[in-house]
Amino acid sequence: MTVKDRTYVLLSHKSKSKVSEEGIKLDLSLQLDVDEDPTEARFTPAKLKELESAVADTLKKDIEGLIKKLQILKVDPAGFGEKYRVARGGELQADEWLDDLFPAMPVQVTIKIRIEKTGMLS
């Protein structure tokens, strides 16, 4: 069962992020709809759990990889620096954030996937 061969629809999501001296922590909770191929056997509860785990692992790797690329490029389009500045309650110079702090921050991503519905591909 491969993750990338399927079509997913995001039904709802919740996200929480925290940026501190310890690093960047992202927690995502996603509810998805996934299309089934009529030539395959129907999704069993065990297959759904397996797919949820595979999707979570794939997304975690992709998000961590994206943030690592941003750190290497020293750009912060996600606004982690602003969250860090607010959490510290003080000033933060852009060059200090982008050149020193952000590139060295560890990243921890936690993703919880729940597949709510399965539909049939036509």
C-alpha cells in the first residue's frame, strides 16, 4: 500500500506550533478522506490504520525536510522567528534569527492522521 498512489481530501485540521530555545515543535492533527480503487479489496480497519501511519510518516519526513531546506536557505516564510520573539517577550533582530538561531534549531514534528471516510474512484 503506497501513500503517493492515492487521492486525499483534507476534511479538517488542527495545528499547534511552539518555538523556543529548545527548538521548533509542530503538532498536526488531520482528518482525511481517501479514494479507493474499485479493483482493490475494501479497506479493513487494519489497512486503514496502516495507511494512517504511512501517511503520517510521509508527511512528517516531508515537513521536516522542508523546514531543513528553509534553515539552509536562511529564510523564514512560516514566521517561526516572530513566534520565537513573542515567546521570549523581547526584540529579535532579523539577521540574528536568520543567520544564527534559526539554522541551528532542532525540529520536532508530530502528526496524527485519522481517515474519516473512504470513497470510490470512478
